[in-house]
Amino acid sequence: MKKALFAALFLILSVGLFAQQIESGVFDVNTNTKGYTLDKNSGDRIFTLEVRFNNPFETIPNVVVGLNKMEFDKNTNARVDVQATAVSRDGFVLRIKTWGDTRVLVLGGSWVAHN
């Protein structure tokens, strides 16, 4: 009986010690998004989007960003750099950059934050 009780207590404590917090979401920006300028002009252009977590993390999480939707002007080269910047316990800033003559019409993807 003592062994079973000890094993159950150990299991409960282990789960608590190794528990991870994970949160995910999606983003979708385009020419109709307020402040969006990646479809205009040329040279370096940056669009940022603030993402807030539903629940703050206990420590600053790692954030992974992936793209699943892209549309560019067919007459220009396709160039885009997407990063999670200014990561904090409460959220991060999604930074989308393009350069040269590229015209980004639509960009969408997802992100996962974990610690």
C-alpha cells in the first residue's frame, strides 16, 4: 500500500514539475488590413502585428511561426521574412518584412508558443 501511495504521489509531482504551457494561433493579413503597406512602393517595408497570449506564460516562451498562405504580385519577385520579435510572457510582435520590388498581397500562417 505504501509503495502504491508513493508511486501516485511521485506521478502527481512529476506531472506538475514537467508540465508545459502551449498556446497557438493564426494570422492573416492582406491589402485590406489597416496599416498594411507591403503591396505598395519598393525597398524595405515592414508590417507588424501585436499578438497577446490568452494566459501569460510563467517564463518567456519560444515562439515558432509558419506560413501557409502567400500571394504576391505576379510581376515582382517573391521575398518575405517573418519573425516573432519582442517576445514576452504576455505576447509578441509578428514582424513581416519585404524588400526590393516585391508586392505582398496576402500572407497567412500560424504560430505556436511553448516553454
